[in-house]
Amino acid sequence: MNLTFASTTLLNNKVEMPRLGLGVFRVEDYDELVNAVKTAIAEGYRSIDTASIYGNEEAVGEGIRQGLAVTGLKREDLFITSKIWTADMGYDKVELAYQTSLTKMGLDYLDLYLIHWPVADKFISTWKKMEELYSAGKIRSIGVSNFQIHHLEELFAATEIKPVINQVEYHPKLNQKALQTFLNQHDIQMEAWSPLMNGEILTNPMILELAEKYAKSAAQIVLRWDLQNNVVTIPKSTNAERLAQNKDVFDFELTEADMLAIEALNEDRRIGPDPDNFDF
Ligand code: NDP
């Protein structure tokens, strides 16, 4: 598999999305995040994933401006994602929520706007408004997050445009095989959230063994596994050394046997909420 840091995946609407990006959940300190986003862009990251509920869209926007200033890149060189929160869902609320995210970030469009969680009685009407904004050229791509197969089937039956992506919890303890097969059949890209299991997977003995074998870190083994499985991945770090480490996964390749050994770690174990049983 011939992948580089600049590798993209072609989404089903023909938009290219970087395969490796930066996640920014749980970063509340403004300066820390501005600096991380700026550093990431200077280091070659082109994709940033935030959400309105993270409460940090202003800092992401400032980091983007500083990153563009130091690199000489243009806005269109980047791929910026945000997500609509559950409280803002519903046909009549979507446009204001989208506009509010844009205003906070100081941007005039997003590359990807996601339904953050599949609130049962709201995701269809929310999607219908997102389809309108997409068709009007206000959003480059629209997608979903935390959707199970049955949510997607319900969405397909009631709406026109297929999501480009489903961003879900994904790591060696939760590899979502059946969901990925379904997404592949429907040309929907899978994207991993908490790819490092928020750090927990990095002490797994088998991952550490592979790290030693390939002379890489545990995080690098797991991120490479994502990429070789055709999963877009967005590890979070605000640490310059780890930002550099997490993008340094293109000079080695896991063997088929090692890919399968990591796959065998699956326990269908979530660290985050269950999309079929959440109360927010
Ligand atoms: P990750 O699995 O990315 O793990 C992040 C943790 O691992 C941080 O504590 C980070 O610390 C540490 N870390 C990062 N790189 C390394 C490394 N090379 N070596 C050791 N430790 C490392 O967790 P997240 O939950 O943040 O998930 C990633 C992104 O996914 C989020 O930031 C967010 O954008 C998205 N997400 C989406 C959700 C959804 O519902 N759609 C839900 C949850 C997350 P440090 O910063 O100190 O390096």
C-alpha cells in the first residue's frame, strides 16, 4: 500500500479528504490549542476535526489563521470538519448551528459537516437541511458520526444524498467489522475517532511487541493499522513531539499477519457512549 502523509481518500462526492488528520476533543486551553493547530499545519497536517460541543472552534480558527500565515498555504489547502450537536438538531435549527460554527472559526465554509450523534427523532430532518446547504454550495461535504447500520438504512430510505463519511469509535478493541463492510458496500468512508483508545491501547502487550519489531511507537503501529485498513484517522495531540510522531507512519508497512494479529484483539469494547443507548 503506497501511502504518504499527503495521501487522500476520494469521498463519494469526489472531494478529496486527507487520510490522517488532527483531532482536538478535550482541549480547553485556548493558547494550547491555537499553538497545536498552528504547529500541526506547519508540520504538514491538512485536516482538523472539531465539533461545536468541544467549545473550542474559536481556538481552531485562530490556529488555522496562524498556520496559514506561517506556511503561506491557502484556506482551500486545508480540510476542516465540525459537527452539529444534538441540542441544535432539527430542520429549523441546522442553518444557525452551521453559521455559528463558521463564525466562531472565522471561516466561510466547512469541508465536512457531520451529524454528531443519531438522535432518533431528529436525524432525518437535520439531514434534509444539511442536504439543502450542501446543494446550495455552502458545505463541501456532509456526513454522519456514530451511526449504526440501521440508522444509515433509515437515512437512505428517507433522504436523497448519501453521507460521504461515518466517523465512529474505532481502535483494535472495537474494529467494527460489520459496519465497515456495510460502509464499503455503500461507498461511505469510515473514519476512526479515539483511534488510540484515548491512550489505553498504547500499553497493550501485543501492540508493544509490534512496536519493538518495527522500531516504531505503539501509537504509530495503531495509526498505521488504521491506514492500511482504509480508515481515515484523526489522533488527538497537542504535544509537538507526538504530533510529529503521529504523522511519521509512512516509512513502514505492517505485514498481513500482523494486521490480522491486531484485528484479533477486538473485543467489541467501547470507551465512549453506545450509539443505540445514549441520553444526550
Ligand atoms: P485519541 O485516541 O486520539 O487519543 C488521544 C490521547 O492520546 C491524548 O491523551 C494524547 O495526549 C495521547 N496521544 C496522542 N498521540 C500519542 C502518542 N504518539 N503517544 C502517546 N500518547 C499519545 O483520543 P480522542 O478521544 O481525542 O480521539 C481523537 C479525535 O476523535 C478527537 O480529538 C475528536 O476530534 C474525535 N472524536 C470524535 C467523537 C465523535 O463522537 N464523533 C468522539 C471522540 C473523539 P497528548 O495530547 O498529550 O499527546
